[in-house]
Amino acid sequence: MTDPLAALARNKLVCTGVSLDCETPAAPISMPATEAAFDVLVTEYYKLFRETLRSDVAFLRSVESPKAVAVFDGMISKLRHAKQHNDEAAKKFYISWTAARPWEVAAKSLWDALVSALSELGRVSSRVRRDAKLKKAWQDSVATDTESIFEAVSQDLCVSFHGGFKKKLLHNINLKRQRLGLEADVRAEVVQFCVQEIVAAQSPTLPVPHDQILDRLGLLGHRDARAALLVAHSLSAATKLTGADFLERVEEMWRLGTS
């Protein structure tokens, strides 16, 4: 059988000068006959499609989102989350999707869905290769790797994150990145997303309840309430003020900034 990643890999290299750093998983010679073996296959395909190929899939879907790609993306996400997360909707999907067929048949259906999705992405990548504007957009996308930008911004802000929490922040950033249009300055936008997530993660606990701050400023229920709390968080991070002294300084900063 033709490698369903071949066209995608070839076109990415031609368009961006960067190779596709993965191989197509081999079709199981002996299809999984147990639930546990099927779940291993789900994990393998999930990591390939939603982690290793994540940025390329997101870019190509911004150009065109074929039904086969959307179907497989939703399917593999639910099958994975059914076992990895406390997701009742995903659990119901897993049961309904696997209940009426032997594990070998379910595994073959999953493989066929993966091949269809990758083949469609290969087709879209060929379209990109023929369009100078889209080709440049893919180059820009590849040149702005989220994790590299995240590390650079972290160094600028003198912070570091590791393990699951870092993955969570990168996940949030990539969700925002996927919504960017083809005309966006991807690197500049991703830098801002990184700053937003890092600053939010580093925001200290306010030394007084938020409603006391807003009441002091006359901003309870006002559209500027969020901006005022950002000022309060900045002050909390930079000083050790508490109580009335903190409220007075927040008011000074707010009045000065909005005068």
C-alpha cells in the first residue's frame, strides 16, 4: 500500500525546506484482538495526528478541512479521552463505536480512517505547493514553532515551566494559534499568546478580595473592571503591600494610568 504520508512529507520539504519528522505507522499485520491492544493503537495514532503532526494538520486545515480529516480528528480524540480523561461524552462514544464489532474490525476501521485523513492532508499539501501565497504561509507557520517561541519568552520573563503544566500552557497557546487566519503575523501573535499564558500562570494571589478593589475604584460591574484587576495583580507581584495600603496604591496607579 502507498505510504499515506508520502505526499505530505514531500510537499512539506519542497514548500518549507523542513522534513516531516515522523514515519507512517505500519498497518497492524495482526489486528488487536483485545481492548487493551486496541487502546495502544488509539494512543499511537493520537500522538501521531494530534501531537507530532499537530502544527502541520492545523495549517493545512486552515487552508481546507476535508471531511475525512475532521471525522478522524474527532474520532481519535474521543477514543483517547474516553480512557485518559473523565469525559462522559467520550466514554459513551467509545462504547457505541466499539460495541457492535470485534476488536480486530474496530482496529481496521481506525486504521482506514487514519489513512483517509492522511491522504486528504497530502492532497491539500499538493494544493499548497502549487500556490505561492499558501506556500509562503506554510513556510511562516513552520518557522514559528510554538515551543521554541515559548522557551524564548520564558527566558525573557525569567520563568520556567516543566512537565504537565508546561504542556497545558502550550496546549492553550496552540488552541489560540489554530484560530489564526492566513494573513496573520504568526510569530508576533504566538509571542503574545505566550506572554498572556505565562503572565496569567505567574499572577500572584491578590492580598485583598477583588470586589474590595473594584468597589474602591467604583468599577463593580464596569467594563474596566478586568483592566483594574490587571493593575492590581501587577502591583501585587511587584510589592508586599497588603490591606488598606495595597488598596490605596492600586487607586493611585489606576487614577494615574487613566488620567
